[in-house]
Amino acid sequence: VGVSAPAPALPRSVIWHDLECGRYGADLGLWTRLATAAGRGKPARVLDVGAGAGRVALALARAGHSVTALERDPELLGALAQRAEGLPGVEPVLGDARGFALKGPPFDLCVVPMQTVQLFGGSRERGRFLRSAQAHMRPDAVLALAIVTQLDEFDRAAGDATPSPDMVVIDGVRYASRPVRVEVAQRTIEIERERTVPALGVREHDAITLARVDAAGLGREAARAGLRPQRPLAVPATEEHVGSEVVIVRA
Ligand SMILES: C[S@@+](CC[C@H](N)C(=O)[O-])C[C@H]1O[C@@H](n2cnc3c(N)ncnc32)[C@H](O)[C@@H]1O
């Protein structure tokens, strides 16, 4: 008689990532349409940059495409690999997008969802990424990068209203994450969240810094890396999420 093993506990970093990023779905139709077009009637070979725990990579693989998922965080990549078990065509790769060398044929499509390109640093680091991506793309392949350019500022410490928290209950334990501060500076946007797990006595703050870049500026950086800017696309805002511009460039 087979006894199924209990599901392994998720690392805390994966729980927060799933809660804060994993539920977003407004962009999936766009990535799927781009993959279908890039495959020209066949499954596309896609590079998903900053793939996290696999939100986009797994959706594209389920649609029949073959996806290389590049991610620098080993815990997130481990979750992605586990979630891809039994699903053909997903290759998890641990590495830094700001300089990578992958084996295999060139890609038909390279996607950088959810403002990930704004996490790389400044223009020098984006340049390193753009040159690496260009070197891995077949002629005329598309590189698509979602960016956010406008965010409303608020600060809970100053008495401003905040969005309601994202919440999940895992094994009876409630995890909640809520943005408490958005600060837009000349070159950066800082987003701070409060993460709480009351049952475990956890209350911590996490902050990320996005580089400010617009579609025209990113297009110029891509052109310097040998890519050809196209007309940008967009992911509309939802009730819970801001919209993104999607910069499109071709090899
Ligand atoms: C906003 S999340 C997006 C995750 C996933 N693509 C999605 O859309 O759900 C950004 C991801 O990029 C990864 N990342 C950030 N900088 C990176 C870098 N330099 N190289 C590779 N991955 C990076 C982070 O670890 C994180 O998983």
C-alpha cells in the first residue's frame, strides 16, 4: 500500500513571493499571445527572466511552449522546479540576469514580467542584461519587458491610507502582507511592505527599490545593445494592481 509523503514545508521566502506576486494574472494573456506569435505555428522557445516561483514560466509551459526559467534566488527556483515536475519543457536555471551564458539554441521570445528589469540596478546593469539577452535571441526574436512608470506615493507612518493586505492561510497559520510606503524619488521608487504572521509572532518590513526608467529610455538602451525598438504594448490596471507598459524590442 503506497503512503503519500506529506508536502514539504514551503520556505518563508516562497510564501511571501506567492502572496505578493504569485496571484497576479492580468499579464498572462499577453505573454501567451507573444509566445504563440514567436513560435510561428510551433511551440516557442522562451526565456523567462527573473522567473520567481514560476507564475509565468509554468503558464507558458502549460500552453505547450518550452521555457528556460532564469532566477537568481535558489529557494524560489527550487519551488519553480518542484511545481514544474511532470510538466515537460521547463528548464530552471540559477543565475543572474545581468550577465549569463546559456547553452542550447537561441530563443524565439524573452520575457521580463512584473517590473523585474527595474530590479537590476541602473542603466549599466540593464545594459549588461540587454547584451546577454540579445546574444541568446534568434534573428527577429522579441524581448518584452514590463515596466511601471507611475505609482501613487503614500506612507502609513504619516497617516496615509494603505491598500488592504494580501492574506493566505497555510496549515492554519495566517500570513499577511501589506504595502505601507511608496516613495517616488528622482531615480528610484521604493516600495515597503509589512509582513505579519501573528501566530508566529512575526512582524517584519521588506523594502524593494525599483529603478525609474520609461519606455523611450529603455528602448534607447536596448538599441545600444543591438536590439530594435517596436511599438510598446500595455497591461491594463486591475482593481488590485497598477498597469504596466510593456517595452517590445526585436533582435
Ligand atoms: C517581481 S518578481 C517576478 C517573478 C515572476 N517573473 C513573476 O512574474 O511572477 C522578480 C523576480 O526577479 C528575480 N530577480 C531579481 N533580480 C534578478 C537578477 N539580477 N537575476 C535573476 N533574477 C532576478 C527576483 O528574485 C524575483 O524572483
